[in-house]
Amino acid sequence: MAWTQQEVRELKEGRYMLIDDEPCRILSIQTSKPGKHGEAKARIDAVGLFDGSKRSVVFPVKHKVQVPMIGKRQAQILSLTDTEVQLMDLENYETFNLPLDPEFKGQLAPGSEVQYLDAMGKRRINRP
């Protein structure tokens, strides 16, 4: 299982949740007061970890949402091209390729170590 459940009222800014099966980092949470016959609602604005698109959802504060299990791991850069980086995980020595994020161009070099995120079967370089 790649996620756990949490109530909306337990979420905090900067943490993660699943929206449309995409792991997202929470940017802001606004809660409203309960209505005459209802319960308080929370509006959550988040940005996708892997696709970068912004998403907004509204849930009752007692609603349960899925929270992805995100692994922050270390890897060594084996090779580098204009579009791809070949990495080797430093724990299990697995090698894999990831697309080169334009924001990291010129900052990466073969032999150096990077931190990458591993969530829901997807991977992305987090920081050099």
C-alpha cells in the first residue's frame, strides 16, 4: 500500500495528499464555519509533485483523504545527457533513468549524489 488515510482537519500546509491519484504538496488550507445543517468544510490548494499542476478541492473537515507515503532517498549520478539522468540508489544499488528537470541543468555532474522522491511508483529528483 503506497498511502495511508487521514482526516482533513489533521492535514497541514507543506504536507502531502492525493488528489486525482496524484501526490500533491499542500500549499494552503482554508476552513469555513459550520452551516446551519452542515459541518465545517476545508478548501485545500495543492500542487502536483510530478506534474506541477495546481489543484483545489473542498471536503468536510471530518472527511478521510489519502496521504501518499513519500520516500526521500539518496542516489549517485552514473551518467548525464541533455534530457536524461541515470541514477543508482545508494541503498539497494538499483539503477534507473529519470528525465532531466530543466531547473537542474548545469547543477548535476556524474559521480555526485542527489536526493530523489519516490511516491506511488513515480520518481523525481528533489535536489542536487
